[in-house]
Amino acid sequence: MRHFIIAGVLVIAASFGIYFGLASVDMLPVQASTQAVGIDWMWDIQLMAMSFLFALIFVPMLYSLIVFRRRKGDTSDGEHFEGNNALEIGWTVIPLFVVVFFAYLGAGNLADTLRADPDAMVVKVTGFQWGWKFAYPEYGFESKELYLPVDQQIWLKMESNDVLHSFWVPEFRPKQDLVPGRVTELRVTPNLVGSYKVRCAELCGTSHAFMESPVIVVEEDDFVKWAIEQQALAAAANTPESQGELLVSTNGCVACHSINGTTGQGPTWLGLFGSDVELTDGSIVVADEAFITESIADPAAKVVKGFAPVMPLYPFTNEEIANIVAYIKTLK
Amino acid sequence: MKKNTVGSGLLLLFVAGAIGYGLGLGFDALINGAPNFSGSTSAAFALLFAVSAFFFGLYGYRGITRGLVWQVVGTLAGGLFISGIRALMGYKFSEIFGSFFFSEPAWVFGALVGVISFLSGVGVMDDWMKWVRGIDTHDHHEDEPGWEKYFSVSLDHKVIGIQYTVTALVLISVGGLFALIFRTELAYSQLQFLTTTFKLFNQNGPQIYNSLMSLHGMIMIVSILLGVSGIINYVVPLLIGAHDMAFPRMNAFAYWIAVPASVLLLMSLVLGGFDTGWTGYPPLSARAPVGVQMFFLGVFTAGWSSILGALNVIATVIRMRAKGMNAMRMPIFVWAAIATSIIALTATQLIGLSFQLVMFQRLFGMGFFDPAKGGNPVLFQHLFWFYSHPAVYVFVLPGLGIISELLPVFARKPLFGYRWIAMSSLGIALVGFVVWAHHMFTSGMNEYLRVPFMYSTMLVAIPTGVKFFSWVATLWKGKIETPTPMLFVLGAIFVFLLGGITGPPNAMVALDLHLHDTYWVVGHFHDTIFGGFVFPFFASIYYWYPKATGRRMNEFWGKVHFWLMTPSFLILTFGMMYIGLLGMRRRIVDYDAALGFDPTHLVMTICAFGIALSVLIFFINFFHSMKNGEKAEGNVWNSRSPEWQVPSPMPAHNYEVPFEVVGEPYDYGLPGSKYVQFITPTKKK
Amino acid sequence: MTHKHDKSSAFSQGVLIFVYLAVLTAVEFFVAVKLNSIQIMLLIALVKAGLVMYYYMHIYKLNTSDEGDEHSYSFKSGTNRIGLWMFLLSDSFVFGGLLVMRFNLLGLTRPHLDQNLGLLVTAVLLISSFFMNRAETSIEHGDRKGFVTNIIITLILGIGFLLGVVAVEWPRAIEEGITASSNTVGAAFFMMTGMHAFHVLTGVIFLLIVLRNGAKGLYDKHSYPVEAAAVYWHFVDLVWIFFYPALYLIGVVAG
Ligand code: HEA
Ligand code: HEA
Ligand code: CUA
Ligand SMILES: [Cu+2]
């Protein structure tokens, strides 16, 4: 009996010790959305549960190891004790209630994080290999940065037309995969002004690690100001070259193609137009408009020597391709 | 070549590897105009040649060498066959041969032919072919003496068990080596050596990272499956008093099919790799290079090993128990083996099927998972996890069984609540079948499925908890000894506890939306896998080593192994969990320096090398003790189990005198009680 | 205890089960065409499966305790029987997975196929099971000639089924525009029939081996290999009991 009491006291002491020890470490990123509040609350509960369960098993184990270890010269066996059904039922039924209770909490917690606000602002998110594009249907423009007004629910409608990606801003907490062929949704309500990053959390190929885009949460007024600016920019960008530049940056071509002469995943565009390009079959072609157009419309058709045929196929219209070609021409 | 040694094996490995590499370069030059020094063709040839040459030097042209040579020939022949057909169909030269040498269909067919050739070459199907022709075969065939029997087909479950175990150790080393490579890259932010200009096997740095990371995952998992089979194969027939497994030929087959499977997994790295993670989700896997096909085939083949092995275990336990061994008197490990085998027998088919569907999508354009054709990528995830979740219990159930089996021996006290532990294994296995979608909370599957799967996932905690509580109760008031096997058992409980309690947070859907695909999850599963399998695996090797060899492994170095591995490992996984919570994604070659993870990552990398060093120590101890270990022919651990009541090493046909079960298996501390009684006690040694 | 019927009662039982199965299949077809009730079709499929498993595949034999020691033929056959059934259990997960795939991708639509042709091949497979059963009964009663005749008929029907699917149904489907790469309808159709046909093919090979060895008289005393071949053959039939409605009957036509 003495052993039980000592071990019991130690378990309780250890649970508190571990919990408060861990809780004093910053283990979660800044809390920047109202969804994060509920999720962090659940984390705290889980932390308590983990501390207690750890202590509950580990302390008696350690205690036995120390107190009931075999002394030198002792060759006898331990007590013959085969089990105790009441105990077994106890430690089956009590955890049963505990886990059902946890799951019940979890369901409520989930409902909280999914709660929809009828006034939510829609942002259309497109993920692609390897970048993000955000469209603001209420304002009619696209951006490669995600600007969000603080304290307003954002209803993200997400699409991908190549592979799976996952939208995750750690400071906001929840994440959601993007699945080709369907629209997936996520709701977040940023509540802290600041700049964060959306980080793709589903392996999507070579540059998965670098599939990050800025997320900037600003005051409502600043957001409106920014949006109007962007609208104006989009309207102004009507020369083919500037349209092309916009397309190139919103579609993430720069992830592979540099415009400063360094070789990345793909060849640089600096000085590309008019140069001689050697293909994998050894032939040499001149990078004229036709070649560049074909390279974009059908990347696999002619593969440049020294590069893997990894360039994705983008659903551009002919006009868009023409704009990109016009832009590439300016890079001398 | 008369002198077969490791030395001549290594020599031939380099010579043949160089020849293969040169040959590959030549072909490359022919096909692509110029040789590609970091390309796939040369690497593929080098790999195929080197592996078979190594065994040629080690062992001569028989057994495994013959299998490997046939596999190489078969692969090339199969590939050429398809290439020939394609040529006849009027394909252009550049569509028949390319930067991977063969085209994709040719590689796939070649690989299949290669596997079958291996099996015929090694001779594991000989008896069956005789049966087909109506010829009877002998049930007992004698093995060569010494180490040589391990390199060719043997029908003895003890030999097969050791073959499995050693193969598993080799694969753990390969997978671990991959981990060391990519952990080195992760030690600092920014790309250090796996840069975009780095080129190897037709891949650049980040692609190599992805291939290594994915292969690390799958090779480790395959190695666990083999390790599980190894321990089960060696131990289960001994524990139940059988002279062998129920189907010895199928047993050998199940082992040998894992060898070409491992070769295929390695082939996937050189044939362009694949960047899909071990989960191989389409559409990404439908776009990856040819390597992914080798990966699929490798897993598919290894899957058959698992299925047939499991079938054998169940049949053996049902049919071949010693007299008097009713269900509640079986050693507890046997229950674990049964529970594991139920999962492996049934669920494994689904990973095979899911990979097969992607394979066909790639080969024939069948649109199962292609949204453009009406396919559904999420369907793949359901099929995949329907196996791969239960699979994690395939890893741990035998591990937990080993803990339950060894704990009473070293606590000198009966196993607390035998029945409950036995039933909890079945409980875990069965509940494990209905929790798979907890890996898919963020996947975009039907929303209303998430809550039921949260409930079912939480239920797994209950039978697992029963085991933990019973273990603690077994230790309580025992007389605990701590030789090396017991240290690993205690380490296993501790580490698996950490892994286990980090499971329920993942099951909380909303919280998982944050945790999913972060290093938190990576930490969770390294803890469960190490605690549930790696630690018990080492424990069982230290424990049954004297049974298999008649010698003990060195205690001192065993303890060094433990005390180096455990803290390194704990720091590694605590680091993973910590940065994971803070926002470290999985499967990334590089992380944002602004996150401030650099110091933690550096420490983790150092700890990874610590683990590797400890494993190296283990290996040296393992091989050194075979010849030089302290002699141990009797009941080393003073155990009640039947296999320790006969001399070590175990006699060739196990129990020359059959035994009968006359008591409870774990009645330590009950004077005069006995578990087994040999039926004719007259015969003394 | 393996209860050995005398030969004529085994024969009449075979006929009876065959008639049940035939009638049930006809009813199923009728239900599909007139009512299209999935519940009834599922019920019928389950009843058919039960009949096949019990009477043709002798699932009850799993439960027989064994006379003789560990090395006796009957003990070994008992072990083999357990092994075979476990293999089939494992295999059925593949087919289960394919059904899940089919219903997930196609829902309650089905490929545009000729329902009469489907009924015809189904009938052929069903009849082959009847003769397989007769072959098995014959050899168990030492009737080698009967065995050879019946197994040859089984083989002819089995190959007929195979050709019906691969050489008639496939080209017709392709003509209809259902190809493997066109869309998920084609993909599901070819995957399911292909996987099943692969099993039929292995069954045919298995039967050929058994035929050859049986004709030489190897099974006159110990006929377990024939039983194994038969159980496997009926298993392939069993799978078709579920695949047939899934491909030809359930739902409305699409693509
Ligand atoms: C050996 C392997 C193993 C084991 C045993 C487990 C055990 C468990 N796992 Fe783990 N898991 C993996 C291997 C394993 N897992 C792997 C490999 C992955 C990642 C795959 C990938 O994506 O690559 C993964 C991922 C994973 C996820 C998905 C995470 C994500 O990707 O978002 C989830 C979610 O629910 C989960 C949950 C659990 C749970 C609840 C258990 C439970 O079984 C744990 C039960 C144990 C305890 C709870 C502790 C002891 C119990 C008590 C002391 C009793 C009292 C307890 C309570 C009252 C709670 N695991
Ligand atoms: C059995 C399972 C197992 C084991 C043992 C390990 C062991 C290790 N694992 Fe891994 N791991 C997985 C299963 C496992 N892992 C899985 C399934 C994944 C997921 C993959 C995916 O996301 O798809 C993963 C992913 C994974 C990641 C995440 C990668 C990413 O997401 O980008 C990391 C990162 O640190 C990691 C690290 C390690 C380390 C450092 C070890 C160390 O313990 C390794 C230590 C080294 C050794 C054990 C080898 C020692 C041997 C030698 C040095 C050679 C001596 C040789 C002779 C004498 C012949 N693992
Ligand atoms: Cu997109 Cu990872
Ligand atoms: Cu799981």
C-alpha cells in the first residue's frame, strides 16, 4: 500500500510538472486567426492529457525499476500474481469514457473551426507546380500575394489543375488540400495584422519546398486601398509585354526560369530570343517566336539539352502565350 | 573462382560495377548522342551488374547468385522483347530507347520477367514444378552446414527466419543511410549539396532529396515487414512446438520474393527516382519518372511476401501446436503473430491494388485517378490507407508481443492479465481496419466522414492502453533484472508510450488540420515505429541470439548500443515534434531560415549520426559474437519457454522429443510449476 | 468427418444446386431489366454466393477434424485446405477493392454493354461450375474416365467464357467507344474484366495440370489437388456472381 501511495503522489506531481514545464515553452506559432483559438485550446487539453498519461505509465515503471530491482545475490522470483479482472475492466472502461469524451469535444471543436460567416469574402486560390495565385472576384483582379483584411472571415475556394497541393498558413492553423478536378474550401478569419506565408503542405514534386507565397493581413482600410490599386494596375497592364510579365509572375514560371542569366530548373530567359538552342536529340534550333510558342504550348515537344522534361503544361490561351513571348523578347 | 570471400565479393562488385557503368555509358552515347555521366542508364547497368557480382564473389554461381544473374538477364530480355515489339509496331528509335535506356512499358515488363527469373534461378519453385509434373518430393532436405546455407533455398524455418532478419538489417542500413544523407542536407537551411545544379541519376538535388526521402520511408517499411517475418518465422514454430511451418516451400518462396523486390526498390532510385513520398499519391505519381514504376512493382512484390508469410503463420498456429496448447496457453507472442497476420493477409492486397491501378493509369492511360477523365484522386488515398493504416499495426503488434513475452522473464513475475493482453492484440487489429481515413482529414474527402473516423481512431487507444497498464502491473513488485534485452524492452515501452500518446492529438480533426503533414507527425511515427518495432526487434535479437548461435552477444557493447541510441533517438524525435508544431512541413528539401529552425535541425542531424553509430556498434557486436561470443548453450535467461528447455543452437529438426503443455506459460514465482513437459523424459542429452 | 455421399446422390445434389443458381440468375436478370432494384439484386447475389460456397466449394470441410498423425495425407490436406481458403480470402480483397473502385467512380451508372451477351457468358461460366463439380465427384469415387470427360467439358466452357469476354466483349466495347483510356467507365470495365479474366486463365492452367496428372491416375487415391482446383474454379465463379450485376445490371447506362 505504501508503494501505491508514493507512486500515486509521484504521478500527480509528475503530471503537473510535465504539463507546466511544456506549457512554458512556445510550441505553436503566433496565433493569427480566430480558428487558431479553438485549435490551440484543443492542443492545450491534449497537452494535459499527454502529460498525465505519460506520468501515469512512466512513473510507476520507473518506480518499479528502482524499488523492485533485483538486489545483488537475490535469486528468488517476484510475487506470483496473475492478474486482476476488476482492474482490467477498470482500465478498459475508464479510458473508453475518456476517449469518447475527447472525441465529443473534438467534434464540437471541429464545428467551431468550420463555422461559416455569411458575410465572408471569397478569394479564389489556384495552386500549381509551384506557386500560388489568388483571385478576388469581388474586385476582379489576380494577385500572387494574398492580402487579407483583418477580422473578416475569408472563404477560400481552391483549385489545382496539376497535382495535389495543400494550403497552409501555420499562423492561421487549419490546412486544406487542393484536389485537381474539384473545388475545396477553407474558412479563416485572420485576427492579427502582420505578414505570414502560405506554405504548400502536400508533396507536389521537385519544388514543393519552395512553394510559398506571402500572406499579408492588413487593416480593412488598407486592404481596400490595396485592392483599388491592384484593380488599376490590372487595367493599366494592357501592353502585351506587361500582360506577359504579369502572367509570368502569377503563374510561377520564375520558379524555374531566371531572367538574370542563372540556370535554374529550366533555362534562363535572358538573351533567349534569337539565340541558338541545342535540343536533346542534338539538333540546334533558333529560339524564334514559333519555337518559344511551341515550348510553352507543348513543353514536351522539344526538350532543351541538359534539362529534364519537367516543365508543366499550362492552360494558356493563344493570346496569353503571345503576350508571354512578347515579354520574353524584351529580356535581352 | 574457388575462394569465396567478402573480399573477392567486394572486388567483383567494383569491377563489375565499373563494367556495367561503362557499358551503360556506351549505350547512352549511342542513344542520346553523348554519354551522361550522372544519367540513369549507366547507373542502372552498374547496379544490376554490381549486386550480382558481389554475391558471385562471395558465394559462387549458385543459390542467390544464380537468382540475381537470372534476374538481370530476365530484366534485360523482357525489356528487349517489348522494345522489339515496339520496333515492329513502327515506333521511332527515340521512343524505344531514351535517357532511361528502355521505355517505360519495357522496363515494367522487364522487371516482372526479372522477378520471375530470379525465383526460378534461385530454385525456390523447383519442387512445385515437380508437383505440376506429378512427381513427389521429400519433405526433409538437409541444408549445407555453416553459413553457406543462408545463401540458397532452405526449407527450414530457422534458416528462413535468419535470412529474413539479416535482410531486414541490411535494408535498415540502406534506408538509414538514405536518412543520413538527407538529414545532412537538412542540417542547415538553404541548399548545401543537393542543389539544383547537382545531377545524379537524371535528377537534380531537390529531386534526389525527394527520391531518397520517399525510398527511406518505403525501404524502412519493407525492412520492418521482413524483420517481423524474421522474428515470427524463427520463434513461432519453436514456441508452439512445431517441427516447421505448415508450408515450408511457400515459406521459402515468401522470403525469396523479397530479394528481387529489394532490387526493384533500389532500381527505382537510379531510374530517375520518384518524388511522391512513400504514399505515392496520384496525380503526382502518375507524372513521376519511370522510377515510380519500379517502386510500385517493388512494393507489390514485397507485398506478396507479406501475404504468403501471413497465410503460413495462421495455418501453422491453427494446425501445428503441441499437445495441450489450447488458445489460452499459447505464448503471448503467438497471439500477436496471429493478429498481425490477419491484417497482413487481407489488407495488403489493397496497397497492391492501389499501386497497380496507378501503374495501369500510366501504362494504358486508364483514368482511375485522372480528373480529366472523370477519375478521383481521393479514391486512391482510401484504397492506400485501407492497407497502410492497418500496416502500422503489422509493425507494432509483434513488437508489443515481444515486450509482453520478455517482460515476465526479466521481471520474474507472471504476465499480468494474459487474456486481456491476448485479446487486446486482436482488438487493435480489428479496430485498426476502420480508422484509415484519419490520414485524410485534410484531403477533401466527404466532410461528414471526419467525425466518425475521429471516434474510431480514438478507440484504438483502449486496447493499447490495456497493454501498457498490464505491463506496468507486470513490473510492479517483480524482481527486475536489466540485461541488454530487458533494456531494449524497457526502452520500447518508454518510446512507444511517447509515440502512442502523440496519436490522439492527430485524431482530433481540428487539431490535425494544423498537425497534418508536419514534422510533428514525423515525430509521432518515428516514436511509434521505434518503440513498437525497432527497440523490440533489437531486444529479440539480443534475446534469441544465443538460441540461434549458441553464443551470447557482448553485454557491454549491447549496453553501449542502448545508451547511445536511446538518448539520440529521443532528442531526434523531440526535435521533430517541436519544430513540427512550430510550422515545419514534411518532405521539404529546404526550410525558410526565417523560421529559426537551424539549431534544432543541426542537433537532430547530429543525433541521427548518433543512432547510426550505435547501429554500427550493434552490427560489429553481432558479427563478432558469432565466433567469439561467450558460449551459452543452456537456458541463458532462465525462461520457462519451451525453446529454452533444449540445448542451443537449436537442433536441426527442433524438438527431437515432442513436448506437452502442462501449465501456464508465465507462472514465474510459483514453485514447482512447469509450462511444458517432454513426452519421453528418458532421453537425456 | 468428411461425409462421402454416394455418387448418385452427389450427382443429384449437383443438378439441384445448378438449377437453383440458373433460376436465380434468370430472376436477377429479370429484376434488373424490369425493376432495377439494387437491394433485390444484392440479395440474390448473396444467396448465390452462399450456395456456391456451401455446396460447390464445401466450406464446411474446413471444420473437419483430422484423423491420423501429422504426416498423414488427410492431415496435410486439411492444412492445405485452410491455406487455400486463406488465399481466397486474401484474393477476395482485391475484388472487393475493384468493386469499391467501380462504385466510387461510376456510382449508379454502368457501361453501355450488351446485356444478352453478359447473360450468355455468365451462363457459360455457371455451367462450367456444374461440370467441375461433377469432375470432382467422379474422381472422389475413383471414376477416372468420368473425371476426364467432365474436366474437359469444364475446360472448354471456361475457355469459352474467356474468349467471350476477351475476344467478343472487349472488341465490341471498343467499337462502342468504351476504351481503356477513354474515361473511367472504360477503365473500370477493362480493369474488372481483365483482372477476372486473369484469374480464369490461371484457373484454366490449374485445370490443365490437374487433367494431365489425373488422366495418368495420380489422383485415384489422393484427390486433394482436384478439390483444390475445383474450389479455385468455383471461387472465380463466385467473383463473377458479384461482377456480373456490377457491370451489366446495376444502374443506368452511361458512356
Ligand atoms: C507503428 C506505427 C504506428 C502506430 C502504432 C500508430 C498509432 C496511432 N496513430 Fe499513427 N501514424 C503512423 C504510425 C503509427 N501510428 C505513421 C507511419 C503515420 C504517418 C503516415 C504518413 O503520413 O506518412 C501516422 C499518422 C497518424 C495520423 C495522421 C496524421 C496526419 O498525417 O495528419 C493519425 C491521426 O489520427 C494517427 C493516429 C494514431 C493513433 C490514435 C494511434 C494509436 O494507436 C495510439 C494508441 C496509444 C496510446 C493512446 C497510448 C497508450 C494508451 C493509454 C495509456 C491508455 C489511455 C489513453 C487514452 C485515454 C487516450 N497516426
Ligand atoms: C522503420 C521505419 C523508419 C526508421 C527506422 C527510420 C529511421 C530514421 N528516420 Fe525516418 N521515416 C520513415 C520511417 C523510418 N525512419 C518513414 C515511413 C518516413 C516518411 C517518408 C515519407 O514522408 O514519405 C520517414 C521520414 C523521415 C524524415 C522526414 C523526411 C521528410 O519529410 O522530408 C526524417 C527527417 O529527419 C527521417 C529521419 C530518420 C532518421 C534520422 C532515422 C534514423 O533512425 C536512421 C539511423 C540510421 C541507421 C539505422 C542506419 C545505420 C547503419 C549504418 C550507418 C550503416 C552500417 C552498415 C553496415 C555495417 C552494413 N525520416
Ligand atoms: Cu504544392 Cu507542395
Ligand atoms: Cu493511421
